[in-house]
Amino acid sequence: MEELDVRVLRSALAWQAQGEAVVLVTVARTWGSSPRPPGSLMAVSAQGLTVGSVSGGCIEDDLVASIRAGGVSAVCAQGRPAVLRYGVSAEQARRFGLPCGGTVELVLEPVGPHSRLDELLRARRERHSLRRVLHLPTGEVALQPGAHDALPQLDDERLVTGFGPAPRLVLIGAGDLARFLAEMAGALGFEVIVCDPRPEQAVAWDLPGVAVHREMPDDLILRLQPDARTAVVALTHDPKLDDLALIDALSTPAFYVGAIGSRRHSAQRRQRLREHFGLDNAALERLRGPAGLYIGSKTPGEIALSILAEVVAAKNGVSLPAQARVAAAKELATPAAVPANTTP
């Protein structure tokens, strides 16, 4: 499944191509509690169709009602962008279903060729990060290189937002665990790539949007050159497939590099990578193994959930305590050895 922002942009372009007037709505700023973070997108057609969201639903209903009643000009006078603020008063907060004290500021813009949404989508496909600068008095848009995760900036003249490539998950191994991971990650908007050269794993993969490669994993990593929006997880338990791919991934800006395995096998892997391949402590510190958060997982689906939770935390820049990870948590959960009774 595509990221929500991508679906919003694609829908806006499709409606525009059908001759439908469309408004693109961006959450520019929030104060207090807010259902949706800054940068969230929604597209609304003149017929009142919507993709995406900017609140829990009440603001969307208000915008749709205004557009249905008076067309796009009802919210974007003279076909130019407009700034709206919801939730300033307690009455508005109650009316629009905002949390107590929540205020959200939206920028609404009529979509047209000047919006450059097609270029934005192409840049995302090519894994480029851009800043989109919307000139509020005219609606003209400039696209420039920039950080994908920059918070929106709004002033009297411009709205500046960041866009970047979708998060990408590269899975080494095509077994059941990979399938669960691919399904879950796809639902969260990840681009998923599976790599397994083993003939016995040459099974049919029919998951939409999942690319399956049969080359050696290290060759794939060298070809892909993972960026800072890429995670790599080794799932095969086979050093011939996992080790070289992990080594190559650890030399890239990938935000997460991990491998499954028991604590003993993970320790052996680290020793092997240090002694035979010369990896230093800094590189080995980046390697997550056993991959995942400790949730007592047993089945492939639960293990996939454990791994993906850690991947998502890393993607979002959340620093978790060591005790939340599999190895440290199991160490704490393992009862201390009881000395043998030497009493006669």
C-alpha cells in the first residue's frame, strides 16, 4: 500500500485530469493537542470526495460542506491559496472535535499545473528529497533540494514543506517471516524489496508492490546503495547470504540494519564480522541483532510485528531503552542459575 501522502497527491492529480476542481489541504501548524501532525495532507474534490485527513473528521466535514455549497472559490477566493485556523476558541474546539486546547492552521490551495504535483511524485519515485515552496499570493510552486522531514514553515508569503522518498524495507530471505513483514510494512507505506537467490525459495510472491530479486543479497545492496530512508533486515540464518549483505548495508546511511537469530548466534555473528571482516565497534553498534522488540513473540506474524516495531521506531527517531530490545529483555527475563546444593 502506498504512503497516505502519495495517495493524496495521486488522487488530486487524477481528479484534476478528469476536469474536476481540487483543493489540496496542508496542516501547516498546530498548537496544543492535534489529531494530525504538521505536514499532513488532504485532497478534496469539488464533488466532496476526500483522500487523507487533517483532523478527526469534523474539520473535513466543514471543508467539504463549504466546497459543495460554493465550489473551490468558497475556500480559495479568486483561485488563490488561503490560510484557515480552526480551534482558536473553546466553542470551535467543541464544534470541530479538536482535543482540549487544540488549534490547527491549514493552507488550502487550488490544484493546477502550477502545483507541480507530478514532478513531486516523480522525485519521490526517484528517491530525491525536496522542499516545496508555495507562494501564497499567486499559488505558484518552486521545488528545491531539501530535507524530507523538515517541519512546514508558514509566513505571510510562503508555505514551505518537505517531501522525500517512501521508507524502504529490504528483506534478505523469502520465507514466511519475510511475507508477514512485507504485508505489514506495505500497509504502513513502506516500499518493500525481498531478495533470495535460493532455488528452494523461488516461490510465487503475489503481494502487490513487493519487488522480489534472485541475485545475491550483497550484490543487491551494492546496487541499491541504501539511503537514510532504507532499512535492511537479514532473515535467512545463512552467513553466506546474510553476512556480506549486512557488511555492505552497515557502510551506508541506512537508518536500520538488523538480523534475526538467537542471542548466541547473534554474538557469533558479531564475532565473525569483527574477526574475519574487520568491522569496528562503531559499525557493530549499528547492527540490531537479535532484531526486534521484546513482546514474547513466538509465531512468524508476532516476530514480524516485533521487528517492524523496532524498524518504525528507528525511522521515527525514537530512542528506545536497551531493555526493550530482544537480547537485553531476554537477559533480564532469564532466571539466574541456582548453585548446586553441596550440603550433604
